Amino acid sequence: MAELLEHTFIHIPGIGPKTERHIWEQGILTWEQCLHSEETPFSPARNAFVRRKLEESLENRGNILFFRDRLSSAELWRLFDSFKDRAVYLDIETTGGYQGVDEITVIGLYDGNGVQTFVNGVNLNEFEMAIASYELVITFNGSLFDLPLIRRHFPHIGLPPVHIDLRFFLKKLGCQGGLKAVEKCFGLVRAPEIDGMNGSDAVMLWKAYQWGDQSALERLVQYNTADIVDLKPLMERGYQEMKRRLLSVDRGRLQIQPRRQYGSKSPE
């Protein structure tokens, strides 16, 4: 089965969601089908232009920057399946604005194979090199919280070129709220020892660690690890559902799916 990227036409200048849907309704569902189809919904001149752009797309299929520069930020989620092997899930913990300054205490990275944890005062400086090897970063509310703080702490950092923020992506599926509420909407369950913890608890654990409680740091890292590990099934399930809705085609006509409400809880 073709990846969603190869079903995508909205990265071509002049093609928006309505035109893309019309292309699919004509039975042209992939780039290859469009390139080899004798009949397309375009005029001859326009058809030649579209074909050139599709040939460029095939040549750059593994170049995430090519598509990043041609898709709107709201459509970058379409890149997930094609670049998931170069993706990393990220979450940070902070001091919570204690004494007027919000400093990073812990950064967690998870690439689907293993977790890397970076702790302030221990190995936080190693984060900058670690993140440089990825092309896609996935967060929950990272556009408003995690990434701005990271950029402030590491002024010259090179973050992955594409960012998917699950807070806003999953909202399209009717799933609203903070990360813990969204996890429950998808049936994800945390370990009993950290179930019910929130950002305020993370701040208190860091303070306890500063006072010499090593077990507090261990629990904080466990909490952060749960955050990043749970982002992976949220991304995968959300992607599959969005793809299903987008590509639901029957007998040449798109079937509009009823809006499924996964949850409507408020943020923490």
C-alpha cells in the first residue's frame, strides 16, 4: 500500500484540498497513477505542469525538506509514515517558573527503539548533539512550550526541520485536553507509581532531588519517559485515523465519515 505522501497532491502549486479530493474522485489516488493516466482532470498545459511536479516529488521522495517547504504546517502530519524511521518523540520537564525563571530540568527523547534522558547538571549539554540526528520531532504542546524553551536554553541548536504537535493534530479528531486526558481517550494506562502525576509533581520532584533525594530524580525520569513513550501510539493511531478519513473512497466518490469524538476533556 502506498504511503500517504504518495497520495498527496496539495504540495503542488495551485492544488488545494478541494482539487486534491476531485483528483481522488476521478480514481487517481497516487502520483504513479496520475503520471500513467491518459485522462486527468487538468487541461493539457496544466497536466504537463502537474506531471513535472510529480516527477520532482518522486525524485525527492526521501527529502523531508522538499515536502516541508511545500506543505502547510497543518498538513505536515502526512509526512509521518514516510519519515517515521527518522522521527523522535520529545518532552521536557522544567522548574515551573520557580523564582520567576522557567528552566529545563529534564529532556527525554524516544525514537521507538530506546530512550535517552538528559538531566540538568548531569548531561543536558549532550542533548544538542543527540537531537541533530533526527529529521522529524513529535511533541505534545511542544510548539508553545517545549521547543521555545529548548531554543532559549540552546540558542544555536539545530532542531529537526519538521515538527508535529500532537496537541493540535489530535484536536482535529475531536480529542482535546492535556496529555494525560488524551492518553485516557486512547485507552493508554500508566504505571501505578506515576499514574495521576502532573507537571506540578514534576516540579516538586526536581526540588526534592536538589535537596539530595536521588529517588526523586529517578521518579521524575520515569514520569518523563512515560510521557515520550506514550506519544508514539498517540501519533500512530491518530495518523491512521486521519489517513482513513482522508482517503475513504468508494466507487470513485469520497465517503464523508461521521466525526468521531475521542474525548472532550479540558487540559490539566
